[in-house]
Amino acid sequence: MTTPLFDLIRHEIAHDGPITVARFMELALGHPEHGYYMTRDPFGLEGDFITSPEITQMFGEMIGLWSVVVWQSMGRPDPVNVVELGPGRGTLMGDALRAAEADPDFMDAQRLWLVETSPVLRDAQKKNLMQTMRMPAWRDSFAETGPGPLLVIGNEFFDALPIRQYEKTAEGWRERLVGMNAAGDGLAFVLAPGAADETLIPETLRAEAEVGAVFEDQSASRAVMTDIAKRVVEHGGAALFFDYGHFEHGLGDTLQAVKDHEYADVLAEPGQADLTAHVDFQQLAEAARAAGAEVLGPLPQGAFLDHLGLRQRADMLMMHADPDVVQVIDGAYNRLTDPDQMGVLFKVMAVTRPGFAVPPWGGGEG
Ligand SMILES: C[S@@+](CC[C@H](N)C(=O)[O-])C[C@H]1O[C@@H](n2cnc3c(N)ncnc32)[C@H](O)[C@@H]1O
């Protein structure tokens, strides 16, 4: 099936030659008119996939309470910027703010920023946050949020940012690009004719890679992480990221498309399916450290949420609930924490000013 975006991409390839995987992702997800996120609300049963805050209110509540405790440890700065990257429907922030009402001083001090490029999702966020009576300021990028002490939250944000792919061939490393297939009626992966800059690939992986191995470079994510880390070091605060991916650099093609809750062909319907890649937490951690910040974790999501008290929160909610609701709450707890579900594949990493520990790695005494 061709899509409006396919025609645009075909045109770009005809004009300039094959495009990078990063450019393909940028267009497929973020093209102002036809990009996947720009045209729809993809969450839930009716949509293409589901995320932790859409599974249960407890996820956002935990993050809200974490934010209050970290703010108290920071010395209760007023104002404090609370920034969410890629807030989806705004569900996480709505639940977090409700839980954070436990400390009215925090609620008075917080200045809310949502970093979101999709107009459709900005609308959904507006509707969701209306009930909290706390209206955020929207920005297209983290760089446009205000100065000062900050708390940054991102759930499944980095997995949506563009990656570049490099493949080991018998002649050395080549960049993987998106070009036209032999028949000229569809897209196909092709290799750049020239050699890639090998220093982009971590030395340990260069040594072990066999022909056909793929390395994914997350320079777009690293650039955002560098910005965040610099701000945290300069102004104080912490950032907390949840994403699925691996602790250390690895080899493998993790680019995937999801549509109607099923895997789909990455190139078949640009703009109609979600595209993500596993997050290489080592790349993010190295970028944060290079900017002078301290990195805590990553921890598996299940362990992180259990340390924060997710089980106790679930038990509390279940205490007065009907049996069918008890089942839903318990199911949500398991989904987020079970090693066979989201408990291990998803990981949590914090970035702070050096010497500033945050729960569950320490801190929280404030
Ligand atoms: C996988 S969704 C996660 C949504 C939400 N955090 C959740 O857990 O439900 C990715 C989010 O990032 C946004 N997004 C994608 N690329 C972005 C970019 N380059 N800048 C800002 N937001 C982006 C999407 O519109 C969406 O809100």
C-alpha cells in the first residue's frame, strides 16, 4: 500500500539518493502533515500500542511522589521546572500532579513544561490536564524550556527518536540507508557505497562484529541527553527516564514497526505505523557523564517501581475495591513489574548533578 508519505520519500530518494534511517524515522514519525505522531492518538486498545501510564494510574502516581521527594531533597527551590518529554496523552502528568498534591508547596513551586511536537497529542494533553487546573507551557524541544532548577521525566521518549544504522560488511562498516527496491515500487534497505567512519562504532563491538552485524547510533538522543545533563549540572535537579532497551552497547537491528498491537514491516507504510528502536542506555549514560552529570542506574523497571512502593500502592487501592477491579489492579502491577512482561526489558535511569542522589539509589531524606 502506498501512503502520502511514501510518495514524498520516493521523490526525495529520486532527487538526492537513498536517505539515512534517521531521516526515514524523522519523516515517518514527525513529518508535519503525514507523520505518524502528527496525525493521531495512537494509544490504547483502539490504537496501536499501550504504555505504562495508560496501563495504570499507579505509574504516574509513583513518579509524582518521586518528584516531590526529590524536590524536597533539592532544598525546595521555588520555582522549579517540571519538564516532561513526549507526554503522549498527558496521562502520566495528570496522575503525577494528583499524587503531588500531597505537598501543596511543591504544587505552588512547580512550573510545568511539556515537550511535544504533535498537535493532536498536545490537544489530548490539554484536555487531560484541564482537570488538574495546572496548565503547562508547550515546547517543541527541551532546549526551549525555561532556565532554573529542574525535574525532567521521560517515558518511552528516547525510543521514538531517530537512529542511524551501520552494518559490518566484508569490506568494512557501511551505513544502512533507505532506497527504492529493484522494481521501483517500494522501499528497501541498501548500503551506502562509501566506507562509514569506524570510530562511530564502540571499539569493543568493532572487534567482535561479524559480517552482517548492525550497530545503532543514537546521536539524536545523545544530543538531547547532553542538553539535559548540562542543565541539571548548571541549575541543579534530576532527570528520570523509562525506556525499553539494553544496559550496554550491543549489536543488532532493533528498529521495529508496530500497528494495531502487532509488529509490522518497517518500510511498508511510512506514517501509518509506529517506529521505535531499543534504547542503548550506555550511549545515553556516556553522553550525560561527558556533560558532567552523574548517572544512576539503569535499573530494571520492576525493581525500580518496587523500591518506590508500587506493591504497597496497589495493595492500598485493592483494599476497598470490587473483586473485578482488584484483578485489574493486580494485573497492572504484574504487567509493569513482571520480568516476563515490562519488568526487565524496560529500564530506568536517572541523571543528576554530581553528588545528588535520588530514590531509590539514595537521597529522599529531605
Ligand atoms: C511512545 S510515545 C510515549 C508517550 C507517553 N510518554 C506515554 O508513556 O504514554 C512518544 C511521545 O513522544 C512524542 N515525540 C516523538 N518524537 C518527538 C520529538 N522529536 N520531540 C518531542 N516529542 C516527540 C510523541 O508525540 C509522543 O507523545
